[in-house]
Amino acid sequence: MKDMTDPRSRVTVLAGFSPAATAAAARVLLLADPGLVLLSHDLSAVREGVVRRTVRDSARVVENVETRLVHGCVSCTLREDVLPALVRLARERPGRDLLLALPPAVEPEALAAACNASPAVNESVRFDSYVTVVEAASFLDDLGSRERLPDRGLHSSGNDRRRVADVVSRQVEFADTLLVWDRPGNDAFTNGRVDSLLHRLAPWAAHVRVGSTPSIDVTGLAASLRHSGRHDPGVPGILGRAISGFPIGIHDPEGEYGVNAMLFRSRRPFHPARLHDALAEVAGGALRGRGQAWIASQPDTVIGWESAGGGIVLGGLGRWLASVPAERWPEVHTLRRLAADLDWDPYYGDRATALSFVGLGLDVPALTRRLTSCLLDDAELATGEDGWRALPDPFAGLLAPAAPTPTPAD
């Protein structure tokens, strides 16, 4: 729980891909607490460099201001308007809690990263909970969609090619609290399927459901969402979880309501060409895939893996500790070092693949066989690192780590 003597304003963050559901949740929280202040942004004109900021409480709109940005994008909006507004509101209204409602295309992890990097924000506010509001009626379609944000007019810039399913997945996975906004009359099977998907996408989150009846317990809902102290800034984002020793999913091949999940783990590296040839099949077989991997031709690099909406994104996350000189290990986050120590292999060091997949009727044996077929065989493994680096590599030059070693703050 949070230190109750901390004088900083507490912030509850509302994220979600459905603007209507997120706005409804915000209204309920304002009704429950007349002292609460809501900060929200309209990004419908952000590609032209225009953002509209609104500040209100339960009784009135306090601010409704149009702001022009140097560049129209989500990161610029966070840096130039959202963070300064949070700091200002906290200083103008000491002791009053804040509610921040994010636009649908904004991912809460991006906000958290920007806030963690801002001393002014950390001095002024503390983040109590990240709540993702899920509209039950549209969640299944959004999670299974192959559309990109520009297809729905939600892209923040011309080069914003994120998939709808990517954004929806990340909003759910980063949450410490999931609020399912239901409607009266929704069938039990669909509700069960939504709940099952959410549990497998974010088993670490608390789950709350409202809206299945015509009335809402405003006080009870507010109590379940606010002042929970559920947000832990020390827990990494989804791609950093496995490497820091946190769970990335559950292994449940049987599942329920047609929803199942699997974990794939291996010490052996992937053969780069065989993995490359299998990517489309693997990405298309699950609604969501995530985690870390390593390929033999690039044995120094931790590879982040994300798949959703039929697409897949691989990227360098830094170096494996096995490839980092021991004298540089103190630069690495303590949790990362502890996780490596607990699972150190005499031959591979901390190198390991850990992937989580969630799907509807996911063929777990077939997917396991396909991924296993992409690993080095015994003869390839016996050639050692010199032989591995010489393998034909379709990923050459694409997955290099951004820094010698990841260095998040302790």
C-alpha cells in the first residue's frame, strides 16, 4: 500500500480503446467524489498539431483550451501538455486527487515511461492505479481486428502504423485494474469469453465488471478503482517482464469459453532463417503473442517479441548479461540481475526464450511443434557461437540492441 503520509496528489489513470466507456467510467468517479479533478485530451486534430485539453470536476468545466504543439504526435502531447498540466493541477489544488483519462490511441505504458523520466511529475504526483476500461461489446472485435489505426482515423501522425489489436492488447496488459463495461442483456457466453481473454492477457490485474444491470453502485465502483495503491512503478512493461523475473502469462492449453493460452520456453536459440520463415504462421495462430527470444546469429541481443492482429514486431531490448563484462553488471537493474542469478545456465548464461500466446482455440501442440522446429538442432548447436554467427540471417542489422545494456533506475 502507498504511504498515507505522502502529500503528493494521487492520480488514477483511465485508459481504454472505447471513448464512450472510458468517459462513462470517468463520470462515475466524478459523481462519487466532488473533490476529484478530471484531466482529458481530445486528439482528433493532433496530426495538425492541435490538442484540446479539458479540466473539470463533478460540477463544472474548469478549463477547455486548445493547444498547438511543435509536432503533432502522442509523445509530443505527453511531453508538452499532459505532463505539465498534471504538475500544474497538483500544485494549484494541493491535497486533491486527480483523474487522468487517456485518449483511445494512447498506451498507458508510454505515459508511465514519460512520467518516470520527469522529476517534476515525480515531485508533484503519485500514481495510485492504472485502470483500463474495456467495453465488452467491442472488445472481441478489436482484439481480433487486422486494421491499423489509420483505418479508423485514430493515428497520431502520418507514420503511426500501429495495429488496433496491438493498442488494445497493450492497454490491457499494462493495467493493474481492468474495468469491464458491460450492457444489460449481453449473453453469458460472450461475457465469459471476454473475462477469460482478459484473465489470460493480464493475470496480474484486478478485475471489476459493471453495467450488466440498469443501475450502477457509484460509491462501490469508486471504492474498487481508487485508493487501491495497485500501481507498482518497479514492475516493468510487458516486454521487460520475463527478463526481470516476472510472469508473462499462464499455461492453460484447455482453457474455457474457447479461450486458451500457452507458454513456450527454451534455452536453445532459434535458427534465424527457420524462425523468419515461421513468423507469419506463428503470428496468425494466436490473438496475442509476447515475450523475449534469442536467435543464434545474434547471441548478444535480447529480442522483444509482440504479435497481434496478424502482425509481428521484433526488436532489440539490450544485451544478455552473458555478453556483458562483469564489471558493468552493477549498471543493470537489481531485479534483472537477481532473475539472471536464479536462472543462470552454465552454458547459455541468462539467454532464454520465454513467449506467451493467447488465442481462441489455439492449437497448442501444433504451435509448440512449429516453434520447436525453429530451434537449433544438435549438430547446429555443436558448432558454438562462431558457427551460430555465420548462419544466414534475415534479421541482420534489424535487431541490434539500442544500448550496451538496459539500465532502468532502481
